[in-house]
Amino acid sequence: MFAKRRRLELDHVEALVDGRLQNPLPFFEVVGETGHPNLSQVSVKVFVASPHDEDTMKRLWDDVLGAAAARAHVGQGFEPS
């Protein structure tokens, strides 16, 4: 969506996502455990192939992170990098 609006061509995009559950036991339905298995940490690595220069791609990435931070519903905060 961000690249399309800016008419930037992306040849290939790959994302590696990793996360940690704050309380994993309810997810596994352990008897006696209550609560929700909320995500306490999410890590995303994105790889992009594009004919555009690195500065253009960095500006695009900054815009994506800015929008993600603005839309985050995480009470503990959001630290894009």
C-alpha cells in the first residue's frame, strides 16, 4: 500500500516474524491456568528487492514504521527499528 501510493516498484518482499507469549500456558489449555496468552514481544525482519535506491527504500520504511507505531494497540509501547 505504501509503495503503491508512491509508485515504487518492489520486486520481492520477505518478512520473518517471531514472537513471545506473555502467558503461554492457557494456549496449551493447561488445567487450572487462567488468563490469555497475550503477545509480549513481536520481532519482524523485512527484506525487500527493488530497483530503487537505498535512500528511497529507507524513506518508505520510515513511513511504514511511523504508521505502524501510530496504529499500535500495545499498552507497553512500540519500538520500531
